[in-house]
Amino acid sequence: MSMVNLLFILVVIIALLFLSTRHSLLLSLIILNALVLSALLTSIFLLALVSSNLYLFTMILTLGVCEAGLGLSLLVSVLKVKGTDYMDANKTI
């Protein structure tokens, strides 16, 4: 298997792990950041194969930073309201 295939499998596994996480908001944010990091690595290897510019890498990096900032602000607001980062399926925020 090539490195690109292994990184793609890693992205799929992390995405499935994110879909199975339903209890802690902090754990979900950590898994999302790992997903963005593996997508960045995959894009670097793909761009190195085709010798293209780094536009895709820059776009994924920008979206990853926005996702991290939005996730942290959501975590802080949930902690202020509820006092914990555990999500309850029966109650809404």
C-alpha cells in the first residue's frame, strides 16, 4: 500500500470514530482536530505527487483553524451554561 492509501484509511477511521463519539464535547473536538491533521497530511502527499501549488493545503489549514476556534468557543459557552462538557441526548442546550 502506498502512503496516500494509508492516510486515506486513517481519515476514514478517524471519521468513523468521530461519528461514534456522543458523550464528551472535548473528546469530539480532539477527534475533529485529528481528522483535520490527517486531511492536511493527505493533501501534502497528494500535492507532492502531482507537483501542484499549495492552494488546497492552505485552504484546508484555514478551515482547520476556523474549526478549532469555533469549537473552543462552543466548549467555553457550554461550560459556562452547564458546568460540564458531557452532552445529554435528552436535553438541549
